[in-house]
Amino acid sequence: MAEIWMEHRHASAAEPAIRRIGPSDLAGALADGWRDFLATPTQLVFLALIYPIVGVLAARAAWGGSLMPLFFPLVSGFALVGPVAALGIYELSRRRERGMPVSALDALDVRYSPALPSILTLGVVLLVIFVVWIAAAREVLLATLGAGPLGSPLEFWHRVTGTEEGWRLILLGNGVGFLFAALVLSITVVSFPMLLDRLVGIDVAVRTSLRAVAANPLPMALWGLIVAVLLAAGCALLFAGLAVVIPVLGHATWHLYRRVVV
């Protein structure tokens, strides 16, 4: 299995060149991602992963307590660690691009990657960012609604949507969340696919991702908006839509990497 990986990865001692892209490249990456998804559907796998996690959080939040007001930050914060969840999807697109046999189980072959230590290290970085985001969301909550009792979930909802303090919470919380999302997009938009594809270190992969964003600020901002809108749509469909949105975005991210990095 290791031979399969080494045969199709190439060393890159120099910093890779970055291409300029436009909206048509984003559309092309999404179209290619959709085709990859249709060729190797993985929605049942993601349903099996998503619903137990969301179900536990929802059940715990329904009981009230400290988790209830943090339900939305917890669910939305999973987008911060989404690049890790999409690792297997990148592998499926990598194999399909090379004309290799592809099945959903091939996503597990990521564990054979020579870059696994770097991938795990970057995954830990994203986990730390996720934890910091939850802490920041809690501070925003305390700064806007205070530390007093928040009542039942329905009472909390009315307080958030029907009071001046609640709207400050929404605006400030989304503003802080945008900063965290921009940070994660900047360091991961091409770094994880690149680690799977090339013999580079985590420093080169992250720097390349930052350079890709710096060279294409508007297209990357549009890509971040597309990701946010699709994830929100997936959540709106009782989270079932995420079982399609996450793998399609994973496949599309691989093809975006191919368009951006020479």
C-alpha cells in the first residue's frame, strides 16, 4: 500500500508556484466535485457520522444548562475542523484523477500516507482553534446576555431574537466567527490536499495555502462564502443535507487545489 502512495507523489523542494484564479475556476471545481461525488457516493457514511454527534449535542442542549446557549457555536464550529473530516474525500478524488479504482472504502487509505504525522499535527492545530472558538463564543455570550440564568431553550431563543442584547450577541458572535473561519480557510484551503499529494512539510503546505489566499483574495473570499452558504443550507435541512454538502465540498476543494497550485 505504501508503494501506491509513493508512486503517485512527487517531491517538491522549492515553493510551488501559485496561479491566479477567478469565479469560473470556483464553478469548475464545484462541478468536478459533484461529478466525483456521483461517481463515488459517500452520503451514507457521513449520515452515520453526523447524526450521532448532532443528536447528542441537541439532546444535551434540550436539557438546558451551560451547553444550551453554545449549541449553535458548537455546530457551526465543526466547519473549523471540516478539512480533517474531508481527508478521505481528498483521497478519493486523488485516486480518481489518476485513473485508479475507487470505492468509498479507499478513503481509509489516508492512514498509509507518508504525510500522516504532518496531517495529524495540522489537525491538532484545527482542534485547538475550535476550542478557542468555543471559549470566545462563551465570552461573547457573557458580554451580551450576562451570566444570569437563560431559562428554557424557547425562552433563550426569544431573548436572542427579540431583545437588543440578543441582536448584539448575533452580530458580535457572527463577527468573531467570521475571523476564525477566515483563519482556518487561509491555512487549510490547499494545505491538506497538498500534504496528500506532494512530499512537502507542514510549513511549506501552510505557507502555500497562505500565498494562495494572498494571490487570490476575492476568489478565496467568494469560496469561503460558497462554503458557508452550502453548509448553512445543509444544516437547514435537519442536518441531512450535510451528508451531501460535506463530501461535495471535499471533492471540490481537491480540484480547487489543482487549479491554484502549479
